[in-house]
Amino acid sequence: MAQGKLKLKKKDPVNNKKGANKKGEAFSRRKRAPIQSKKHKFQESLKLQQAVSRTLNQKNEDDIRKLVYEGQKNLSQAQQAVSEHHKKKTNETQQAGSSASSK
């Protein structure tokens, strides 16, 4: 027969202080002015960057295509005559402008 009390583990004392371990949030969000996440900010800048690069690439592509296909256009005789007429006209105006400025 066992004599004496059985050994029991002692319980930790209960902390009765209210809010001692409670920590507040790093920042508070207001309903009227919520704080945007960093991800949103980076996504906006990425969208702008992509839009700019897209437009630049499209413009460069158009310019290159224009240069490549400039001599390869199949024009009718009437269209060729009109284009030659316009080229002569622009050359004459440029020469007239350069001679007038040199006087």
C-alpha cells in the first residue's frame, strides 16, 4: 500500500493581467482610405512599362516594314507617274528653298 500523497505536476500560474501579451497591428486600415499593397504598386508600374515598350516596338516594326517594302510596291503606270510628279515637285521646292536661303 502506498503511503502519503501522490506526486502531482504543479500547474503554471495563470496570468491575470489583461492585454499584457496583446500586440496591436503594425498599421491600421481605415475603411475610407485603405492602404494599398506593394504588389499593387509594382503591378501598376509594370503595366505602364509594358504599354510603353509595346508602343515603341510597334512603331519600330512599322518603320522597318515601311523601309523594306518601300521599293517593292507594285504601282500601276498612273500611280507611278503621280509619285514621280510629287517627287519632282518636292525636289524643286527644296532646291528653291535652299537657293533662297543662300542669297
